Amino acid sequence: MTDEKVQNYVNGVIEKVKARNSNEPEFLQTVEEVLGSIGPVFEKHPEYMEQNLLERFCEPER
């Protein structure tokens, strides 16, 4: 798994979250911080990307 593929996946998830939750700046900041540091996990376990785990985790409290 390449760093670039993981980075593209993470950036894509961040953009989707921003589009869905543009009115929640604290949530967006947290998502960017957490997802920015999680890349090595997805490099070791690319199956997580296939299962869309990040999208499932990125839901704000309602």
C-alpha cells in the first residue's frame, strides 16, 4: 500500500465530512486532526479502506 493511496483516501473522507458537516467547525477540526494521524494504520491494513471504516467513524453527535 502506498502512502499516496492512503493519503488520497484520507483526504477524500475529510472532504466528504466537510461537505456534510460544514456548520460544525469543532467536529471538522477533530476529524482533520485524527484522520491526519491515522495513515499508518491504513497502510498496514488496506482492507479497512475497502470497508470504508473512516466514513463510518465520522458522524457527529446529534
